[in-house]
Amino acid sequence: MSRVGRGYAVHTALSAYVAAVAELPVSAALADDARGAVVVIPGSGNWWQGMLAARSGGASAVVLADPAVLPREAFVSSPWPGDVPVIVERPRVRRDVVADAVAARRGSPARIITVECTAPAASLDAVILDGFGWARSLAQSPMRFQAGIATARGRMALLDCDSLDGGAPPATLVGTAAGGLHAGGLLQVLALGEVRTELTVDQPAGLTRLETSTEQGALRAPERYESSARLALRRAVEACSEGPVTDLDELLEDMALTWALLDA
């Protein structure tokens, strides 16, 4: 991996990542060349081809920033080789918040998971994609699409576990198209069982609230002040030296569920 001064090279034009590099002066530095650098790919447009182009240009790692839902056809002819680590920045499914939610349950399985998604029609599918990500994360298992319906105004899906032991809970997801042009969307997630997990991610309001309830009472997770871009960039630098990551596999699992729902 290339270095610029003391930091690892980062090639990006996204303002959030330029700011993240400035906040990591010891471990990261901006570079004009993609070769040997962590390359940040915007999640709009055909980001799959953007990732492949970054790998061809010699990227040592790729950060995919807030990916939109692409059609299946985008992945058929050019699968990802897997020799370059990919960190996926999903602001609605932050790795640190997921870790907080799972750890707070202390191994207590969820019995049922419900996910509610609300967003403008243009971004609803991307919010649903992340809703599936939360269902998978709290189930601690891949999920399987069972049934669903998709209309111009909304989506509904029923999931169950895709594990051989059948230990994961069923999950439901409801997505509603809302008026307005605000970026992002609203996610409300509920995992019920002996332990209750309640999550709200309100992007327009800049709010993430995670609360876990047990027989001892309710515990609210501390607020995370690190930006989503900075977190993704730190993880990308670590991935170059610490081994493989599962971000891309998990994203494609969630996208397969989204495709299934859109086909319903």
C-alpha cells in the first residue's frame, strides 16, 4: 500500500472523505494517483464498474460509499475477483452501531424482527437494502426471502432464516414511499425476545438511537460522534494489513433480498 508522507494514500474526490483524511493525519493522506491507494467509489451510478476500474488501476483497497441498488445485470459479466478488500460505507448500518446492538443482547436470540423503512420514492430501495442488513445483523444469520409485494407506494417482505439449524428468527419488512426530497430515510427496527432491541435511524434528523431492554431495565447505547466516512476509511486502512473483510458479501446478500422483493 502506498504512503504519502506518514499516512496511507487515499484517492477520493468526495468531500466527506477529504474531511475524513484531514481528521486522520497520522494514518491517511490524499493522493492524486489511485495506484497503491485506498480508492473511494461513490455509491451512485454504476458503482460496480467503478470498483472494477479502481482495481484495474492498482487500488490496494476500495471504499464503496453509500451504495444504491443496482440491477442484477450489473454483476453478471464481471464478478469481483476478491483480491482487493472492499469496505462498504452504509451510514444506516454502521459497523460500530451493529456491534453495539449485538453485544448488548449478550447472546440472547431474537424471536422475531420487524423493520419499517420510510424514504422518498427515489431512495426507498436503498433504505430497504439497509433494512435487510439490519435484519441479517440482528438475526446473526443469512436471511431467505419467503414472500412479498412491491407497488409504487411501498414494499412488504417476509423473511426466514437461511441456516441449516433453523435457529434464526422470522423477520418482516415494510417500506413506505414518503413525500419530500430530503436525502436519506428513516429506519425503525425492533428485535423481540427475552431481550428487546429497538433502533431508530433518522438520516434527515441526523439521529441514531439504540436501546436494549432486559429484565434489569433499559440501556441506551452511547451516541457515536465519528463520521460514517471516517469510520469506513479507518477500516479500509486496517483491512490492508489485517486480512479479509465481509462487507461486500453481506451487501450482495442484502441486495439479493432487495431484488427478490422488487420482483414480487
